[in-house]
Amino acid sequence: MTARDWERWAAACGVIFVVLILVTQFGFARPPSGGQALVDFYHQHRDAIRWREFLSGLALVFLLPFVAALRSALRREEDESSWASAAAFAGAVITAAVALTEAVLIESLAFQPPSDPRLALAVQNIVDVTGRFLSLPLAVFVGTPSFVIFKSHVLPTWVGWLGVLAAALNLLSSIRIAADLTGQLGNLALLAFAIWIAVVSVLLGRQKAAGQTVSAGALP
């Protein structure tokens, strides 16, 4: 296999990441708001939660090869200034770090569930706040590649607009840091991010080994 073939396989890892992240976010029970019910939740669902966090960590294993393949594809289309691919890479790394921190905190609650409701609530609050800050690096991760896409058509133009939409939703979701907004804004931002990853992963994975790009007018 050539280096470009390996790059295509790395890009395809994004699809596996999306499957795992959707399973972990929507396939498991969510913790209650607090009190003794929160302590009981971590005792009763201990094994399921630990498997969930294992899958979350595994998702990051597949995210990183995808990020490397995306950076490589963007870098080939950039001029001397490679700020967009560098910013996307930095945003992805910070996203992974924040997500891993959140997973470690949840795993800690499940590994040895606390008996004190106040302690459980304190750690759970940290988990929730960490998730809100996740939207900021995510916005950089999905938004900055659009600058290269619009200029070079390394991917169809609509993929660039999809990235802009996902970035805007994540920036809007980050308002939850300062305001206690209700509704499904966080889930909507996550879903837009997952769709963008899946689309980019499939399109990069279908590119020719010789380095043919996917133009806005013709899909391979």
C-alpha cells in the first residue's frame, strides 16, 4: 500500500469515530440532576457507564488518524501559509483532550461510586461544565477547514458550508457556559459535528490514490 492509501484508510476512521460517539452519547442512560438519585444511578449503572467511557476513549483512538489525514489533505492545498490546517489540527487536539478529561471524571464516578450525594453532585457538575467548554475547540476544528475548501475545492463547496454551520452551532452552544439555556442545543451542535466528520471521512476516503481531489462539481 502506498502512503496515500494509508491516508485514505486513516480518513475513513472518521466514520468509526462517529458511530462510537453517537452510541456513547445517545445509547446509554443519562444521570439524574443530583441528590441521592445521582449516587444510586452510578451504583446501579456502574458497568454500563464504564463500558460507555471505554467506547468514548476508543472513539478518540479513531479520531486522531482522521484528524491527521484531514490535515494532510488540507496542507496540500494551502499556500505558504498553513494556518487553517494548523488551527483545525490544534482544535481537534484540544477537543480530544477536553473530551478525555470528561471521560476520566465520569469513569472515576463509576469506578468507585461515592456515597456522599454532595461529592457526587460536585464531580457531576464539573463533568457538565467540561462538556459545555467542549463546544469552543470543536467550533475551531470544524470551521477552519472551510477556508481551504472554499479556496481550493479539495472537497465540495457544500461541505465547507456544512462546516460553517457546525461551527456556528457549537459557538452558539458555548453560550451555555454563561447562561443556563435549556433545550437540545448541545445535542444539535454535536449532531452537526458528527455529520460533518462522517461526510468528510467518506469523501476523503473515496479520493484516488494519485491524489485526485473532490471538486464541487463532480464527486468521484
